[in-house]
Amino acid sequence: MKQELFDLLPELREISDSDLQEKTIKVWQEAIKGGGWKIEDLTLIPFTLLIENISVNLIEHTRAVAMCCAEIAAALEKMYEGRVTIKKDYLLAGALLHDVGKLLEFKKEKERVVKSREGKLLRHPISGAALAYSLGLPQEVIHVIAAHSKEGDGARRSVEAVIVNHADFLNFDIFKL
Ligand SMILES: [Fe+2]
């Protein structure tokens, strides 16, 4: 399944720390297993259930958020050289994992994707963070997952979490129009 995940999410290869890359893949694998999905389901899962008939799947959304994060980080570092520190590996791993909890929040019912019982109780930032915690991801990455959505609004987000939060909403709001 590892090779298939690299094919689906080529940005995984850009995580330079091999241990972090391995653990990021592990979270995806466990979320797939935990949610009862097959690898081929991943491109059929809508990235959100909040926009009817959305044409963007979870993999496309995850990749777009990761790409936006990398570009935002590059622009900020270019302009604010020496005044902003962005940990690229944490940013990328956090971006690639920010919505992994949706594999637990959603379930397949007949041919439709709907909210699972778990999803009604624990939204994806919580289940994703819990899964990442159980698999030993760095706290900086768990923080990005936990704080990327409205759940993190009361928290003091790290710079990496701020970037993922904005990149995520950017990739949501443009489809809400
Ligand atoms: Fe997202």
C-alpha cells in the first residue's frame, strides 16, 4: 500500500526526514484500515460533505493544500527572510495529514459517503490528531492537525498551523461560491 500512497500523494516524498515520512504514511495506512476503506476508494471520497455535489476528492484537496502551503511558505520566507521560521517538514506532514481523520469521520453507505457515528462525535481534527498521537508523530505535526480547523480557533496556532489553516480554508471557500 505504501507505493500506492506515494503515487496518490507524491508530496509525501518531499518530507525530508525519513522517520517523519514513514510515520506520515503509517497514519494514512491506519486511517484507511480504521475507516474500512480500500486504497481505490480514496479518490472517490469527497473532501467535504458540506458542499453538495462537490467535484473535488479528498486526495486532490489534500494535495492542493500541501502545494499551497509550500508556495505560501516560500513567499513568506522570501519576503521576511530571517524574521519568520517555518519548519518545512512539519508544515508538509501537517498539510498531508490535516484531513486524514475524515477517513474516520466519513463512511461509505451503499454508494454514498456519509458521516459516520464516530464522525458525529469526533470531527476529523480530533480523530486525526488522536491517530497521529498514537503513532508517535511529533507534537508539532499533531498540533497542525488538531488546530487546522475551527477547533483551533481558540488556540495559539504555530506558524505551520496558521499556514495550513488558511490554505485549507482557501481551498474550501473557492468551492462554496
Ligand atoms: Fe482540509
